[in-house]
Amino acid sequence: MNKTVGFIGAGKMASAIISGLLASGLYTKEQIQAAEINSINAQKAEKEFGIKIVSNAEDIVKNTDIIVIATKPFVVKELLEKIKPFVTEKQIIISIAAGISTHLIESTLEKNIQVIKVMPNTPALLGAGMSAVCKGKYATDETLNLALDMFSKLGKAIKCEEKDIDAITGVSGSGPAFFYYIINEIARGGEKLGLDYKTALTLSAQTALGAAQMILDTGLTPEELITNVTTPGGTTAEGNKVLNESDIAKVLHETVLKTAEKSEAMSKAAEQKG
């Protein structure tokens, strides 16, 4: 890559992206810089990555080709107004801010600028993230592929339609928290049977990791894998019976639904505010 990348915000998710880009060799530290007003985050990013850190977003916009918006969603509108005079249509905007549409960014900047929206998740911090990438009105397929390449360095990345972002938020954007809950409760079940919690949590977490890997690597469906591991009349069959006779599927579906609805509401609120 011969382009330069500027991050507005250098918090945990931005740091994960920077780490992935540098580790992959896709970009060098000389090609990356970040604006961060939090002195702790700024010092950490400068020390860890050796990149240039500036104090204001305008400098990032003036000096980089790809601008990554990695701030809290509620400050994005104000940020866009601030950088608007300096953004050119030769640049690319990538936003990882939840609830901020490509349309809001395009309309606020009032330019035919290429905008990419990404919904990553926190396992990106370990290179095991899941990112969904979509393009705005003016973005080209080439730019979409550039973003896919960037975020594939943090785990897996797929392209999607922006209309599906709310559903994706419910499944993968917020999904890690739901899996943490399930992993924890299975561990607590083991604790009630006499295991110490730390041991039970290791068993539960590693089992979840292995089960997920089986789905990704074998190409088999979850239903097929359940059948493969279940002996009629055996221990797994007994546990499956409890799951099938409970409301757990309904609860999980409702969890995803309510999360997606909240994402949609945040996006609408941001548009109305804009």
C-alpha cells in the first residue's frame, strides 16, 4: 500500500486496527498517524507502535489519504463539521462508529467522497475479530476491497449491504458479550458441581473456541455437528433435551432482535440530529 492512514481516535479498537496493519506489513509505521486528545491513549499508541501522534483531527485530514473515524458515535457529527473544510474528494473515509450511516457522513461533509462503514468487534484486539464492511454512495469496489483487506488483518472480514448493518450488530458487533454470558453460565454450572470456577471457565471457554472452529473449518452445519457428537441415550443427548425443551432459542433470538433495534434507533437519532 502506498497510501497513508490517519486515525481520529487512538483507543482500543483503533489500536487493534493499527496493530493488525503493522503486523501484516500492509502499512509501515511511517504511513500511519493518529489524533488523540486523551494523553494516556496518545502516549500508549506512540510508545507501542512508534507512529506519529497529533493533538487535533484537522492535521490528520490534511496529511493522510485514508481517514479512519474511531471516536465515540456521539461526537462524530461535531467532528465532521470540524474537518469538513479540509476533506477532499480524493480521500477515503472509513468509519467504525456505531449508529453512524454513510449517508450522514456524506451529507455532512457535502462532498462526493468515498465513505466506508465497518462494524468490527472486540476480539479484533487479539486478531480474532469479525468485521462487516459496506460502502457508501460514492465508494468504488476498489475502495471496498481496500477496506476488506485492511480489516481482514484483524480476523475475518466480509462485505455486506448497509441495510444489514443493524442485524450484523446484533449478531457479531455486540455478539461477543452474549457469548461471554453463555460461557460464564456454563462455567458456573460446573462450579455448582464442585469444580473450582477458574478451571470450569477454562473448560467452558476452550470448548466454545473449539466448537466455533469446527463450524468454520469443517463446513458442517451446527445441526450436523450436534448430531455427530450426540449418542442416543447418552450424556450429550440428555443435555440437548434440556436445551430443546427450554426457551433458550427464543431468548437468544430476542437478544439479537433488541440489539438490532437499538442499533437502528441510534442511526435514526443521529440522522435526525444531523
